[in-house]
Amino acid sequence: MGAKESTAPEKYPAKPINVIVPFAAGGGADIMARALEKSAQKHLGQPLVVLNMVGGAGTIGMNEMAGAKPDGYTIGVIGVNVILQPLYGETRYHYPTALEPVVKVVSSPTVLAVLADKPWQNLNDLVSYAKANPGKIKFGHAGLGTTIHLTGEMFAKEANINIVQVPFKGESEALASLLGNHIHFMLGNPSALREHVKSGTIKVLGVAEDKRLTISGFENVPTFKEQGVNVAFDFWIGVVAPKGIPAAEKAKLAAGLKEMINAPEFNKNMQELGMVVEYLGPVEFKDRWIADNEKLTKMIKETGIADVIKAQKK
């Protein structure tokens, strides 16, 4: 009697896994993906292949993720803009439903920074000055419609002040403008500001998180909430897959990624980048996704930011 032909499914993963990053090399999402890439063979048994697909404020890469075969061999690294983009206008896919969360990896906190020689010692000083000088305060951020821009608009709304937003093509441009005294404050990630905080050219007045940071050099910065301004937003970066990835493959991915994320070297790398490692599994990450969708929809409606973006595009 001849041997039966094996019909057992191949063990996942049986080949390298493509990781789409919808942003340029060198940014937070890209560096995070490449840090995961280093230990993928050890924890998943196959390498991760990072593919940068840039353009359309992340939508080109997200379209590629959403349209990929849901077999576990194409995944993506994405931030909160997966929720934001469809709120600003029509997109090829409705990303929150065309993609599904696998794991949350890190949070990228937002801090408010001013030049060290400015008289403001805390947020209340800045708010008082803005109230006495309506429309005179300019704040810089990394781009129109980004979560950092949104944080600034929420700050203005909650503090009841009239300030002017100045968009740049990234944090480095906003920082150069702050250092040149062309704007009064900027909102950005601690990693972009660390050296200037260390040298004493910049001071940080607040962090837009629920709790104080553990990042070196920023531990003593009070939150916005501590200073009476009810603004806190967790700008997360996580791993997603096309909708319909089989449960077994998703579980294997999540388990392997958890090992990679919890590795001491990965934590050290993220800390140096000014990011906070905060693993959430598929269920918890989905809950966060749903809660943030509700929160951001409300924020965009209240700030009128979608109208500002439409006007800029005309």
C-alpha cells in the first residue's frame, strides 16, 4: 500500500514576511520596523522584509496593506493616521475596517517646547500671555492634519485661546523655526528636542499624555492635565494586517512580535528614540482602536480641522 500524500498545511510562517511602512526611511515607524526586523528570525523563524511605500500622507502604503492577500505574509506598521485619514476626506479604503490590529508596539509622546529665554515657566504662563495677545502666538508642528497638529488645536480649544498654527514638512523644520525665533512654541517628540533640552536652549512646559514620561531628561515635565488643560493623546504605532487574516496566523504573529517587543535591546532602542514601549495584544489593541476612533471623530468635528485641510488642498 502506497504512502498517503500529505495534505497538512505548511507551518506558518514558511517564508519571509513583508512589512509595509507607509513613511520614509528614518522616521519613527520605519526605525521601529527595522528594530523588530533584527530579531524576527529568532522569534518568528522567518525574516521580516521592510518595504517603504511613501506618499499621500501614508495612504499609498495603507492602500497596499489593505489590498494585500490576508495570508499573514503582508503586514504593516502604522500610526493613528490609520484612523485619521478617512476622517479628513474620501480614501480608497476605509482603513479602520479594511485593516485589523495585530499588536500595539509603542507610544510616541507629544511635548510642548519653547526657547529657554522665554518668560513662560509653565503652561499657565503661556496661556495667560496668549489671552492677553490674541492671535499673536504661533505654534509649529510636523504637518497639517497630523496628530501633533490636532493636539495643538485641542490645546487652544481647551485653554480657550486664539493661536495660529504653522505647518512644516516634519519636526526638524518646526524645530529650526523655533530655534530661529520664528514661532513661539512647537509640539513634537522628545527625541527631536532632547539635545536642545540637554544644552539648555529649549525648555519643555508640558507633555500631552495621561502621565509623566519616563524618558531621560523629561521625567519632571508636568502633564497638560496637571496644569489644568484637559488634553492627553496617546500617539501609538503598531502592527496591522489586511482584514481576514486567519486567526492562527494572527495569533502566531502576535506571539512572535510580543517576544521581539519585550526584548531588552528593543526597549533600549525605543527609549533612545523618545518612544515608550507599550505592548497590547490583538484584543486590547482593537479596543484602543475603537476608543480612539470615537475620540478622534469628536476632536476633528470640534476643531474644524477637516475644513482647514480641505481649504489648504484647494
